[in-house]
Amino acid sequence: MAPAGPLGEFEVVILMAVLHLGGDAYGSTIRDEIERRSHRQVSRGAVYITLERLQEKGLLASKIGNATPGRGGRPKRLFRVSPAGVKAVKQSVAVLTRMHKGLEPILGDL
């Protein structure tokens, strides 16, 4: 299923965090990755709502992992970015890059 329109900033950030994490992308690790890289606090609810929305758009896929004792025997839901998700991230980054071009004197190199 194709996304209905352009991705929001937080959707792109979630997809990028999942890409960075590879096979270990589940709710808590995604939240930690975003906080570590962006230096901003993120609510658990915002992460899970966005993960669901991205999965509904076909940009993420998930599977249930093994149960772990550290989680009280509950399994983790592991996420991966779909090919459509990779394409959406590339498009979003390309738009921002084009918009930034020519603004270096004002914004500096990012």
C-alpha cells in the first residue's frame, strides 16, 4: 500500500531509526535510538502510534520475536523497513536536500 502523501518528520525519523537498528528494531530500541541521535525526548505512545501508522501505509513490516525473561516472558514485536519505506525515506531526504540547497549562507552546512 502506497503512502497517502508526504511523510511527516517523525515518520521519517522512525523509519531511519529502524534502518539504523537492523534486526533489533522494536519499540524500546527505536525510542532509545531516536533519543540518542536526535537529543530529544520521545514518548513511548508517539513511537507506537507512528509504528502502527507506518505499517498501515506499507512502509514497515513486523514479526513477533522470541519471548525473553527480561520482558516477563513476553515476545518482542520486531520491525523492518519495507522497500516502499526505503523509497519514501530517500524521497523525503532528497526533498530536504533540494530545499537546503542555496540556503547554506543562512543555515550553514548541516
